[in-house]
Amino acid sequence: MGSMIRSAAFAGMGRAPLFRGGSISMGVKAAKKCLDRSSIDPSEIGILIFCGIYRDENIGEPAIASFIQSKLSLNRLSNGEKATFAFDILNSGCGVLTAMHVADSHIRSGLARYALIVASDSVPIRDHTEAFPFAPGGGAVLVEGTDKAGGLVDFRFDTYPTDGEVFRSFIEYQDGSRKGERKGQFLRFERDPRFLEGGIKGADRTVRELLKKNKLRDCRRPLEWTGRWWM
């Protein structure tokens, strides 16, 4: 048995005003839309994985997946043979891909038929976060087991350590001793203008290597960087 994507949904995307809420709220909204589109019984979800990075109030424990599981009422208690194993995966921008890899492994081993993957990010603490560079949003993907050919065939993870300094986030403490300075710990971000360009180039290179490994023809036209947009 292999696995394939059955449905996907997003929250806080597009031209409409961003869905107002934290990472948990946006994750729940995306997950509900994803399940509605799948037409399956939510009680059949065997695995729920959350892989967002910037969480409400910088929550570390308990797992955000457990909050989403509770709000979706996904087998909070084991009922006979039905149970939902909910946990978080933290792997930065590769979190979704890592979660899909883990879900695929569980499905292939027969431990689950359906896996729900949720990722959402928002400003962790508004009064103590400065220069947050991303638009808050969330997404969800439902992966299901299948006996058909195709689906999720292979995964590839690459790192580009030389680009590690183009984006940094760090905690900085202010003691409030200077005029107009607030007191407390603040999450700050520093982003080089080359950050977007480097990220897209790395993704493009990784995709090409994955296609080459699996002897698949690359039908995409080459990307061209204009200085502001990729064409």
C-alpha cells in the first residue's frame, strides 16, 4: 500500500482579509475545510501531525496537535479500534514535507489509513514580536492509503548551509532602562533581501535532483529572477 493526497485546504490566503486569529485558530479552520472536502468520516483519521513554526504564545507543550485534535473532536479517547495519534513535528520550512514523509511511512506500515497534516503560523506574542516577516496563514493536507499506482513516490531533503545567515530570528531581552524602551523578552527577525531568491533557487535545485533520481522528465520551463519576481 502506498499513499496519496486526498484533499487540501487553506486559511488566511488570497486577497481577502487574513483570517483573524492565532496559529491554532487558523489550523483548525484549514483542517475543517480539508475534512469537509474529503467526504470521509473524521473518526477514521489515524494520525494528526502539526508542523507550524510560529505558535500562539510560543507554546512548546502540550503539542499544538492535541489542541487541534480536541477542537475537531478526533477520537480524543480511544473508542474500540479507533484512535488518533496526535503529535508535533518541528523542522522549520521543511516541516510539511517531513510530516508527509512520516505519514507515508505510517500508512505503508499499516498503522493508519488516513493522516491529517496541519501547518499554521501567526505572530506568537503581538506585544513582544518585532518585524514579523510573514503573513499569518494555515493549511491542511489529508493523506490516505491507496493500492493504486502513483501517489507519494519519493522524498528529498537538502540543506544549503551557506545561505544560513540570510534569515535569522532570535530572542532579545530589554531591561527598559532607556527612554521609551519596553521591558521583557522580544522575538526579533532579520532578513536579507536575498532570502526569497535563495529559498526559491534551493527549492528549484532540489526538485530537479528528485526528478533526475526518479528518471522523470522535467517539463517546467527554467525560472528567471527579475529582481522582484520569479518568471
